Amino acid sequence: EIQAGGGVAERLAELKQRTDVVIESLHRLAADLRPVSLDHLGLEAALRQYCRTAAGKFGLAVQFKARGLAKNRLPPNVETALFRVVQEAMANVVRHAHAQKVDVLVERFRDRVRVMIEDDGVGFDPNAPLAGEHFGLLGLRERAEAMGGTATLESAPGAGTTIVVEVEIRADRPEEGSNAHSSIDR
């Protein structure tokens, strides 16, 4: 009877430890999806932190530059979408590009914001039909479209890839975006 009680206590301790690991993993996942710094400090600080983390995690030389973001915050839904654009582009670089260097530029000019992600990887033929492994590129297009923006892709075998997402910031834009047209130019 005492051993059975000891076994239950050990099992409870093991379950508690596993639960703590799951909770910690969920916190990390939530922070990766929408980091706290995005809410508190804005897009520039969140992307600077993400690029620094990605450089160490993926062994890349990542250069981040921002222009025109210091004065006014972007709408929260736009900040989140643009943050996720950079995340998805970086994931594509890691999965497919075999790059050494990635440049990330975010600039706001008047009522527009442009995000450019450029890598020195293997590139690909953008005129070839998009295969299953290019779901990330489709996701980038969908994010741009949801914000009423455009996504442009430039690449060539052996010449790296450049992705540019540009959106208009308007005071009258609905929170959930619009059905405006966008494309990944191919």
C-alpha cells in the first residue's frame, strides 16, 4: 500500500513536469506568433528582436533596417500581418534558400509601408508553376491581399530571392482588411 502511494506521487510529479513543459512551449509559440514587444514597443522593435533571434537560431547573417516607423504606430492588425510576413519569408529562406545572408528592410513613407526581404540563396525560377513546397509564398500573397496590398517576388536560379510586400495605411481601412487585388508578380 505504501509503495502504491509512492508510485502515484512519482507519477503526479512526472505529469506536473510534463504539463510545465507543455505550458512553457505554448508560451513560446504564442510569443513567436505575436511577440509581446509588438504590443508594447511596435513593429520596428519586434522585428529587430526577431531578426537578431533568427540570426542566432538559423546561423544566418541578418541585417535589419527600418525607416519612418518611429513617429506613429501602425494599426495593430497591420503590425501583426507584417511581422508574420517577415516570419514566413525567413522560414522560406531557412527551408529552401540555403542562404548565408538575409536583409530585412521596413519603411513607411506617407500612407504606405513596404517590407522587403532579400536573401543570397539558391533562388528559383519564379515562372515555373508553384509546387506544394511554395505554400509559404501563397501565404505571403494572402497576407498582403488581406491588407489590400501587393506582394512581389523576384528570383532566379543562383541569384537569391527578393520579396516585397507593400500596403497602404488608411484611417478608414476596416480592421479585418479588404478584398482589394494583389499578386505575387511572376
